[in-house]
Amino acid sequence: MEKDSKLYIKDVAKITGLSEQLIRKWENRYHIIKPERLANGYRVYSSDDVTTFMELKKLRDQNVSIKNAVQIILENKKLESIMERLPQVEQSPYVEQLIDRGMVYDEEGMMHILQKAHHQYGLALFLQNTVQPFLEKIGVLWETKEWDESQESVSSLLVKDYLAEIDRHFQIIDDAPHVLGFCLPGELHEIPLQIILLQIKMKGWRTTRISASPKFTAIERLINHLQPEKVLFSASTLIPFQETEDLLQDLDLVAKKFPEIDFYIGGRGAWEYTNLIKPSHIQVGFHVNDVI
């Protein structure tokens, strides 16, 4: 189906397996689809409309009510719109070089490429045009089984260690304002948190990063002990929320206890989850500028 296809309702019914009557019912009752009307009065639908009907059908088949399914789809469209507005930079040529070296477990070669890219672009651009797209490609290669777990692990750990070394040598004045960053309990991907905390450091803030998957009891204790100006929670996956059903609500209660501190939550897992459940005392952040 072409992206700009114009389809009659009978075509949509055939593609989706939904009856024409049900398509009209969902369209008229929930207003999630607004088909174009031709001069002769016939309605025509786009490929995006068909995708929306397919998503509605899938959620319905998972026993989600149509009302809730519509809300989920609308929130996801909103998230996609926000993501499209985030700053985009062109991927550096070093990303493919890193993939080539990672495929054969060449840690020395990857380290040399990281250093070269860092020196050429400077830290801010290096994080955006080399580190982030490299990590995204690693994730895709692992999910599609093109890379095995050891290739993914070796490459990710090398990036993590390289960023940790940069962080150790970052000079910030002692009385600078302080951001405390946590991965959520159950979240093992801590490199996205490393990246945003380095971006925050470049803006003159002190940062403290708590390693992956801390115990929930440690979160409140550390906030109370360190008394930062801001707290950032990071979730790259939905796993923390799947493992602990009331995790976001419990974090919100922690934030409520510290009204003088600004709390934020970010990462793809958090963005997806907060589409449905909105915290009251924690702001959702999509970019470093949302936090600082």
C-alpha cells in the first residue's frame, strides 16, 4: 500500500478485516479518523487511517475497550509528534566503523574510533551524532539476531566505560547546583542516563549517577542525604513498570515529600508509560533542556 494511497471504505474493510458498518461506527463515535470527502460525496481513507484502524483492531483483540484504545493511540501519536520535534543531527561516519569493529569484538579498534570522533566533534556533538546512533544500531542488531549477546555486551560496555572516563575528568565547581540521576529499579540500561548527565554537566551542574537498578528503598534515602536541586529518573524500557505495578505512583509519593526539589522522569520506557499514567509531582522530560 502506497503512503499516499486514497482508499474507499470497501478497500479499508478488505485490508483490515473490519466490517464497513464497524468502520463507520468507530469513525463517527470516536472521531479518531477524519477521511477526506471527494466532490461526489464519497469518503476516501489514507494509509495512515488504515494503520490506525489496524491498531484499534489489535488493541480490541487484546480485550482493551475501544474508548481506551482510542486514548492509547492518540497519546502515542502525540508522543511521536514530540519525538519528531526533538533536535536531530546527522549521524557521523564513525558509527558504521564502530559497527564493523564491534562485529568482530575489536575493543581496541572501537576505542580508537570513539577517541577520534570525540576529538573531531567535541563532546556535545559526539554524544549526539556518534554515541546515541551507535547504541540505537546495537539495539536493532541485537533485536534482529544479527548480533549475539556477547557482541552487544562488549560494545555497550566499551561505550559505558569511555563515557565514565570522560565523566571522571570533568571539572565542575564544588558549589554548583546538583542533579541526582537514577535508573529505575529493574532498569539495566544506564548509558542513556550517562549521556544526559554529561549534557547537564556541560551546562555547569554537578551530577551524581546511581548505577543500574537501585533498590527502591535507597532512592528516598539518597535524595534525603544529598539534597540535590533536581532529581532525574531514567527508564529506557518498560521493564521497571512491568516488574513493579505501582512503581510510578510510589516514585510520585517520594517526590511529594520533597517539594523544594524538582523531579523529572525520561527515557523511551518512561515516555511510553506516562502516556497512560500521569504523575502529579514528577515532570516528564524529553530533552536536557526540559531539565535544565
